Amino acid sequence: MRRSLARIALVAAALTLIGATADSKHEFDLPTYAGAYQPQNADERGMWMVDDESERVTRDSRLIIRDEALNSYVRSVLCRAVGDDRCGGVRIYILRVPIFNASMSPNGTMRVYSGLLLRMRNEAELASILGHEFAHFELRHSLEDFRRRRSSSDLLAWTAVMGALAASYGSGGGPAYGDYTIFVFGAVARFNRDQERAADIRGFGYMAAAGYRPSAASEVWRSAMNEADATSAGRALRSRRYDGVAFFASHPTDLERADTLSILANRVSGGEFEGRSAYQAAMAPWIDQFLADQIKLNDFSGSEYLITRLGSEGWTAALLFARGELYRLRANPRDLPNAVDFYRQALELNSELSGAYRGMGLSLMRMDRKTEAASVLARYLQLKPDAPDAEMIRSLVAPQ
């Protein structure tokens, strides 16, 4: 009961950021775009200089995905969400990093990780994340955070001086200083959480104005919780707590975010655009690579959850092949028959999928079904005679 009340209190606190007297018809209206923003003072100019150098490093990184079509598509989603005028100065960099993350710097640099793209099922879900990150930029959260942290460090410095003076006069200022340090860092964390809540709400406003299906935003965070729980269960770890915020947490819990965004979605009429087919078409050239990167994380249960969630929208040869690889690489005796079955299903959808023949053949070989394995691997060699592992595979199928 206490956990439920705490959860309700957190969501209620988040919703107060919208404004108690908001007109429901206009509460998600966006402010008028004021034009391209430039740094206004020494603090901002300094931050922009640092970010400009960071952007140059990012731009030249080997992790950057330079596929023009994919970059153009992701940019089109951002522009539809926030408007062409707002997105005009944003530079988007897609990095091949298999984790669920995106960020935006004060100078207009947005970084989108491949792990985020893999986890989205449609354009509406992607728009909710891109809109959230752009909201941080438009609301100048990085500058506010910098000023808050600098003020806090100044306070701590003066408190340390006063504490030392008090101690020198026998007043025992040490413990008081320690307590005050905890208080200051806790206040900074709470400030960051409030920024995240404000960005969620502004980002939701972008989605609502663009006509995207509003409930997609909350589905992203419910999926994040489910994946995290699956990972914890697979590693025999305790699941995270979602019913309360840690004192030093920089973000609200995923549950609070999902509940808040669900409530907001119920207050918006219309807007049913998902963009599922367009999203899948944009991802098609990269889905194999992104899935392979995910499997290399050695997180069987989390990857299994992710693949089956994507498969709930319709199983493809790529997803079935990835699931076969996931089970084959774990290689418990019970996994190998499952892997063979997944490869077979993938080949029913794409009979030219060479990797599925390879995976199936290697699985059958491990199961001592060598005659069947040789036949399957021979088909792999027909399709990929110049494969990097061709000589190794030929040695497996050669008569003994």
C-alpha cells in the first residue's frame, strides 16, 4: 500500500509541472519558435566551445554510421516531431553503440545510439525519444544544470571553510559539513530529475502536435523496464525498484515516466500515426548488424526479450535468424534444437539467407547429426564460397 501511494505521489508531482490551471485544449501547444539560438554569456560560450570540440571528435569517430538514407530518415522523424524550423540547426550523429541511449548538447549536436534504434518498433516511439532530447536543448537544461552545480560547489567550499573554522574553535563542524554535503548533492539530483520530467512533458507536446500516437511514448519506458527485469532474472539478480526514486538518482524511475506519459496520452484526442512500415524499411539494411551487436553483449535474457518484442510486430527472417544465433551461442544442450528450429523458420521466409544455413549446420554438428549438418553446410558454401570461414567449414564437411 505504501509503495502504491508513493508511486501516485511521484506521478502527481510530475504532472504539476504542466500547470494546475492549464486549458486542456491548449496545454500541449508549443511556444513560438524564436529562431536559431546563440550563446548569450560567458558560461554558454564556454560550454559551446567544449561541445564544438566534442562534436569534431564525434564526427570523425569510427563509430559513426554514415549511411545517408538512415541519417536522412532519422532527421525526418525529428523534423516531423519538432517542426522544420526547430530542427534546422540540429546535427544528428548515429553511432554504432548497442545500448539504449540518445543525448543532445547545448550547441545543437544530437547523438543517437544504434541500440536505441534497434529497440524502437515504429516512428512514433522514436519520435518520443528524439523529442525528449530536443526538449532538453530548447529548455537550456545543460546551462541550468551547469549553473546549479557551480553554485552548489561554491556553497560546499564555503561550508568547508566555515566547518574548519568551527572545528578550530572546538565547535565540531565536521559532521555538520558532511550532512550538508549530502543535502546539496541530493538537491542537485532532484533538480536533474525535475529537468527530465519537464523534458518528458515538452517532448510529449511535440508528439501531440505532430499527430503521432501519444501512447507510444509510455510504451518505450514499459519495454525498458521489462527488458531490465529480464536481464536481472537471467543473471539471477534482484530486479530494480520502480516504486521509489533513489536520493541521488538523476532520472525519475521508468515506471514514473511510463505512468505520467500514459496519463498525458489519455488527455489528447486523435493522433494515431505510427509510421511502422516506414521505420522498418529504414532499418532493414541495418537490422542484421544491430541484432548481431546486441547478441555480443552476452545478455541472453535481455536479448531474448528484445527480439520477441520486435517479433510481436511480425516475425522476419532477420529476427528469426538472430534468435537462432542467440540460442546457438549460449549452446546449452536444450538450446541447440531450438536454434535449429529458428533457423528453419528463417529459411522459410528467405531461402537465400546463408547465415541461417551456417548456424543450422554448426548446431546440428554439435548435436552429432553430422550427415545432416554436412548437407546444410554445403549449401552455405554454395551461397558464400568466399566466406572468411569457408576453409574451416570445408574441413567440417569433408569426408573423414
